Amino acid sequence: MRGVAMRTGARTAGHSMLAFDVGNSETTIGLCRGLRVKERWRVTTDGSRTPDEVFLLLLALLDSVGIERSAVKGSAIGSVVPAVTAPLAEACERLAGKVPVVVDGRSKLPITLDVDEPLTVGADRIINTLAASRTYKRDCIVVDIGTATTFDCITAEGVFFGGIIAPGVLMSAESLFRKTSKLPATEIVAPERVIGRRTEDCIRSGVVLGAAESIDGLVRRIKADWPRRGKPLVVATGGLANTFRSICSEFDEVEPDLTLIGTAMAYELLSM
């Protein structure tokens, strides 16, 4: 984790916990009171940091919003990057004075991983299953738009029965920039028009609108293959969920903090 990329939220008082969603490119950290995300930071995922460096980073983040270390009473980690998990867990234990909850396929959560290899399911998908089933109480397709774009198929009863993993928007954009020497790196925002008149707008149309069409198309295919009666709710989450809110037609709900909320739920359930 290298450098603070973003912070949102209001000043927080009272006892809190830290929720970590460790992705391949970014780690999202939420300061939560109950299931409410009061502060949020995004930092670069960096497996080379020592526990001491992670500990100092966490102290700096808390200090930046006026939160005393003593206010943090626990932590929970959902990680898809094993090299980050151990030093992060050690830093969290030092910070909060107790071993963090680490979510994986063996966690005793009120969900079912009804897939061929349940222990290989990523922590983020496990946590999204918990959060979606308990929040919406109906069948859901959770579209998590991060380094990869994942589509999680979840029943109202909390059964994860599969989904789709596709290349992420940033991954596609970086591949384009890396392999085409004359194309400039471009901010990932929706273009004003489909037909670009400048190179940057052409790239935005191809990358952003192309991803939107892919997301909508895959959601429609999942709906057509849905094995249960009724129409599943489509929930978008992840770092780019708000970017695609207005350009994807298949989203019913957009909750960028769904994974952090699910991590806080897991903490409440597993630390009892």
C-alpha cells in the first residue's frame, strides 16, 4: 500500500473498526461504526511494505481525520493478495490490540459457496455475497468494477453459485496505452459523445463505453441463464461503480461501499 489516494467522510467519534478490501491494484480502507462507513481511503496495494510501515501508514490515515488510535477496537480483512495479508494483519493487531478477522473460504459465515472449488473463491466475492444477501434480501447480481470486473451470482438466502471474471477497465486501458506508443494515457471518464473528435475522446469511447456495453451485455446473458424464478437485482460496486452509474442501463442499485459494509458485517459475525 503506497500513498493516500482518496479520503471521504465526516469526523468520527466513539469506538470504530477498520475494514480492508485488499485488491490487486488498490486497497480500500473503511473506518466503520457498526455498518456505516464513516471514512474511506484508497491506497496502492504494495506487498513490499513491512508491518511497521503499514502500522505507520494506518496511524497517519487516522491522524488525518482526527481519530485517536484508541478509538479503533478491531479490524477485518478481505484480501486477494496473500503477500499483503500477513503484514497488514500484524499491523492491525498492533493498532487495535486484538487479532483481526481475516475472511476467506473457511470463514464461518451464514453463506454457502455452491461452486466446484469453494476454497478458491476470492474474499471480495465471499464478502459481497454476505453483504448483498443481508442488505437486499433477494437474488442479486453484484457487479464489482475494480482491477477485474466480477459478476457474482447470489441468492436471497446467501448462496454464491458462480459468476464471471472479466478484465477490468483500468487493465484494458493500461494494455492499450502500453502497446500503442502514440496513444496518450487518458482519464477514465465517460465521453460527452460516442464519436470522438480528439484522440483522448476516442480512447474514452472505446475503453469506457466499450466496458459499459460489455457489462450490460454480460448482465443480460446472466439474467437469461438465471436458474431461479424472478428477476435478480443488479448491484454495482467497486472503485469505478459511480463512473458507470449513468452509462450502464442494467444497474438497479449502485453501492460503492458494498464490500466494506460486508467486511464490517463479517467482523460483527466472526468476532462475537
